[in-house]
Amino acid sequence: MSKREVGRCCACASELGLDVEFIKVDQNDRTTDQGKNFYNINPHGYIPALELEDGNLQREGPVTVQYLADRRPEAGLAPANGTFARYRLQEMFSFLSTEIHKGFIPLPLCASGW
């Protein structure tokens, strides 16, 4: 996951006026600004991760954006759940995640020596 995904989630939460606490994660050693090992929060090590009040954790950016949009459906940031328009949104998120973003994966892996 990238900073782009975090930016999308932050923009969505801000647009909706949601009370969300943001915690920074050091991308080198994967520790939070509170000194916690981020892998204990998200074993995949990806950002963003949204911890809900009930303790559940949402880990994927496209789903997190939809979750946030569903908190305030009257804002119209995402089509209503269960509609064909919503499936088109999910189709686009899937395309971006699997076809567009995969082209950028080798760059950090090469830099890290994989």
C-alpha cells in the first residue's frame, strides 16, 4: 500500500467530517509514532489500517474508503451499497489495485534487494 492510499482515506474522512485519529508509521522500521510495531497491527505491514471502535481492523485502502463513505451516505462520496453503480466503483478499485499498481511493485522490491 502506498501513501496515495493513505491520502485517499484521509481526504475521505476529512470530506465527511469524521473524527479519525491518524497515527504515523515509519516506513523504514514499521514502528508507529507511539513506538508500537506496526506488524502487530497489520501483519501485512501495509498502510493505511483503520481500527474501528469495536476493535475490528480495516486494512485495504479501497475498502476503507467505501467503509468511510458508508458512514455518511448523504454526502454521496460513493454510490449506495448494493447498486450497480457501487459495483462499477468496486470494479474500478479492483482494476487500479490489480492492473495499475502492480506495475509499480517491482521498483521498491528491486531497491530493497529482492
